[in-house]
Amino acid sequence: MEIVILGSSKQIGKLAADAIEDLVRHKTNAVLGLATGSSPLPVYDELADRHEGGLDFSQASAFTLDEYVGLPAGHPESYREVIRREFTNRVNIAPENVHGPDGTAQDIPAACQAYEEAIAAAGGVDLQLLGVGTDGHLAFNEPGSSFASRTRIKSLIEQTRRDNARFFNSLAEVPHHVLTQGLGTIMEARHVILLATGAQKAQAVRDFVEGPVSAICPASVLQFHPHATVLLDEAAASALKLADFYRHTYDNKPAWQGL
């Protein structure tokens, strides 16, 4: 796990976009893993600007991490619509190449299995963007989730519902259930980039970066990933005991290593 501490969310967005641009330029049919929430927004803004400058996504495909259960198709806060609004409608990725779990499905287990099969049929995710919850959750894998878990239905804990209420008119409108890629699914991505900003993420960052690997902190499973990059601002990194070491390591990193 590589820890990179930067000065601002804009710098984080630029560095993550550098990795995605490099991937797309070298592998035009790259499979991207897209996350929602506030953390990846600077990345999507940067990529949209680069698309205006000629970066081509026409052969790429994308899979989203999760989806609310029960929101009607086209609901502005469904993650399919959020991803369209924040990223895919701003670049030239084909709409039919953007996939998400089906939160409106009548047969939820079958829909989850179909999603796993679609990811496998695409050759797996080349680069997965991630955020982290204040309780250490990844996607909607809440504390206690199995490290071997696959795409499935999950119940949201109240802290996560409160965190997400800012996107709805009220807490009462936030669904209680979601479909989410499992931790086992996420770990199969060839490169994962986790983004975290703000002091409210500092405890979770310390727990998953420097704490024990434990189901109580789902993001800690990334300690086992062969190519995990964690991009932090100073506030999110403020509780790390080895922050100076991470800074020194990154400042002296050989250029050929890339991100």
C-alpha cells in the first residue's frame, strides 16, 4: 500500500487523473471502476477537462461500485444517475459501456450474480477508484463485512445513512438497503486508488492504513492488495503515526515506478 499525502483535493484529483489517463492511453479498452460521493469529484472534473483536450474514452467501459435498492429508475440520487451527471456524460464513454448493479431488480440475488459475471466477462477492473467511510467502510461494505464477499444486498447502518442524507431532502428519504460490490470483488481490481480528504476521515485512515487488518474496519483489507494507492490531504493524514515516512518515501520515489 502506497500512501501519498498532498496539499489539496485538487492535487489529489490531478494525480489520480494522471493514473487513469496513462491507463486509457496505453489500453484504449480499459475497464474503469467508478465511485460516487464527494471524494472522486475532483478526479472526474480533471478527466472531463482532459477529454476536452483530446483524451479519448470511446473504447473504455466502466462498472460502478454500488446502488441504492428501491429508488426508481432515473432518480437523481441513484448512483447510476450520479455517475452519468458527474462523469460519464462529460466524456465520450459509450452509455452502453457503463454498468451498475440493478437496484430495481425483482430477483436481487440473480441481479448480483449477473453483475459479477458482467465484470468477469469484461476482463475484470483495471483501475478502481474508492472512497472510505467515516467508519472505514468500502463501497457499502459496512463493518463486519466478509473479506471474501461478492456483490450482494446490504443494510446500511445509521451512521452511513446520516452521512448520505446530505444528498437527499431528509434522512427519511435515504434507503435502508443497497447493492454493493463485495470486498472480494473489489480486491480483484488490478489497481485500486483510494481518495480521502478532510479531518472527518482521519480516524478511518489511521485505522485502515496503520491498524490491524480486521472486519471491523473493512478498508483494512487493502493492506493485502498488491497495488493499492491511498491519496490523502493533510487533514485526512493528520492521525497517521508514520506520516513523515510516507512523505519521504513519495518525495524520493523513482520516476519509473509511476503511481
